[in-house]
Amino acid sequence: MPFRWVEHTGELEVELEAWSERGLFEAGFEALRELLGEDGGHERLEASVELANGDRAALLADWLGELAFIAETRGLAPERLMALELLDDGLRATVEGRKGDPPHLVKGATYHRLRLGPSGSGWRATVVLDV
């Protein structure tokens, strides 16, 4: 499994593992999909995401926070990451899902205990979500 949840009071920590840096962002999507994607209806939705941040760890936190924001404001229960492009100073992505009522669990991603970097033969990251 590319991610593992760790619970804290008022927080939820996700530990991500992947073979590549890009894989961490994909694993982060999968983690949020599991957390927010349970209650989708029949109507298909698509959301484009563009984020700017040259710090990769901060960009990962921004990515997870943006996924939670889209779920809450647009009712998009995420199902599929259609495109993901990591840039030198940000990312561009397209997320597909269903119109629904995803749980409003995540207020945002924090920089508390935020980590991202190579680990052994792959990459690891930790992001704490404010719930």
C-alpha cells in the first residue's frame, strides 16, 4: 500500500511511499480518494488544478489541501487522477470524480512534521492533515 494513516488528536497523518517523487503525489491522491471518495453520485465532474510552489514538500501539502478543498466546495468525490505534471515550480493536474457529498473531514494540510525525500530505493513523505 502506498500510504498509511496515523491518527492524532485533531490531526490525521499520512505516510506516503513510492518509487518516485511523482509517485508520492499519486499516492497522496489515492489516500485522499480513500478518505473523501465514498459518497459519489452519478454525475461526473472534472477539476483542473494548478499550484505554484518550488518547495516539493510544501507542494505536496498544498496538493492534498487542494484536493480536500475541491471535495468540500465542489462536492467532487475523487475517483481518478487523469493527469499529473510536476513542474520545477509547481504542478498541473486533472482530477475526475462524481458529484456527491464527500465528508468534510479535512480542514487543510499543515506544514507540521512535513517531510519529503529519497529513502532507500524510493521516496517517502509525511503530511499532517488538520481534521
